[in-house]
Amino acid sequence: MPYATEEMSADSNIESLAAAAILIVGAPRSGTTWLAKIFDSHPDVIYRHEPDEVVPAGDLITASMALWVRQHDPRTAGKRPFFPKSWQPMPARLLRTSLACAGAVAGRVGLPGWPIPDLGDVGRARVVIKSVRLCAGIGAFARAYPEGRGLLIVRHPCGQVASVMRGTSDGRFDLAEAGTDMPFDEASAIGFAGRHGVSDPEFQRLPDAAKYAWSWRAFNETAHASIAGQDNALVVVYEDLCANPTSEARAILAFTGLPWHRQTEAFLARSTSYDGPAGYYAVVRNSIAAAERWRTSMAQRDQDAVRAVVRDSPLIRYWPDLTT
């Protein structure tokens, strides 16, 4: 297992950390990183960024969670920005930040990275893990860990598709398979569409926006169905979080058992009111503008293609404009 360390001893009890973890799941470009960083801004949290990109999920979610809690590779443990932590002394935080920043520089010039240790009493922390791959795995997590909390973030299909299309056009994604015209998992989208009466040849003739919309349905409907009836799982609507960030974030943290903290409030204010140009992966931006950008930037034909695919989705109830 790459970059695992022995820092988390038996005293910190990996299984206990995993059992009380907060798992954030969402389709790519749905606001998962921003939501995860809202949590990471809390001083009582330790964050693991997409550890399943480095250590893929196994057959048992319980085994995977333990591995991900222990993961310290630069991608998983070095996602910026960094925040002061209640479980970590200030000198340790400065050292960890320096290691992470130096590792990022090394990676950009082609040098091998190194583990980013936590450097603190992590047994006092709540672990937050974020994934854009797990899909139905959020339901398996919620059932396996009643004390844990699962969060599924969903974004308006036009907004999510527009963002994915922009990223694809800019060359920001690796395609799932050589020769496909979709990032992420085209096979799942084709299979899901097939179960809804769209054959493979018909799927291939669809415009890209419609293909991406089937991918949206495949991921979100599968994940949503997996948490049905689970009291320890919550659906977060990206647009609601953007429109009312403080009240929504307070409710979400309360659901997970974390108290509101001024450090989170400060990050939330900074990450929603930025008025300059925002990078594609930035977590600091004008949140309302980010949520509504697709309405003016997405071609009408692409909006219509997405709406035609999702009109039968049970999830459209989260967005009033899709139900009219």
C-alpha cells in the first residue's frame, strides 16, 4: 500500500476512526471538494482527499475505509488549503505544511514525492474522506458504520454537465477508455441507459451533452438509491449550499455531530465571496455565480439534450426548473 505510515498506532484505533468517519460522495464536478474543504476547515477534522484514486476500493468497504484512513500519499493527504487543527500543535502544522508544499514542488519537476504525515494526536479527530468514484459505496458505508455519516452531494444536471464538458474541452481529464469521447466511466453510463431503453448504438449517436447526462443519472441515481432509508446519510444539493452557505453548512455539520466553529465560518465567507477569476478546481469563488454559470455559458441545444435525458429521473425534484 503506497505511502501508508505507521503513525496511526493501535492507540489511535484505526477501526474506531473509520467507524465514525464522514464520507462525502458525489459525481465529478458536483462540488465535492468545496464541501470537503468546508469540513476540513473545522479544527477537529482530519481530511483524506480521494484516497480511492490511489488505493482503489475493494470488495469490503470496511477494509477499504481502514486503508484510506491510513493513506498518506501527497495527493490524499496534501490537498490545500491547510487549516489549524485542535489535535495538532502549531510547530507540527508548520512542518506538515512545509512538507506538503515542498512535495508539490518536487512533483512538478518530476521528482518522487514522499508521505505527508499527520503529526498530531489523530485519535482525537473525525476523519473526513471524499470520493468521486464510490457511487453505491456510500450506501454500503452507511450500513456498515451506523455511527458514521454519509453525504451525497448532487448538482443540477445542466450545471454538472456544463462543467464536465468545459473540463473535457480544456483537456483537464483523462478519458476512461482509449477511443471514448467521455471522461470517467462510459461503460456505466451505457449500461444504465440500456436499462432505460437506450441501446448501445443509440447511445453512441447521442450528442455529448446527452451522454454526459446519462453518466449523471447513472452515478447519482445509483448512489441515491443506495442510501434510501439510511438515517445516517444525507443528500446535499449543491445549489442550496451555494445560495445559503452558512445556514446549509451549519445544518450539514450538525448532522455529522460537529459543532459550528469560527474557523469554518471564516473559510465559508472567504470561499463564497471571491470576486476575481477562479481556477477550474478552485474552492474559493463566488458561489452563486458558480452555480448559475451554466445558464449563460451552456448552449441551448446542450441544455435541451440534458433535459431530455433527465426528465424521467426521480432526482429532478431537487431542482424546480426541471419539473416544469
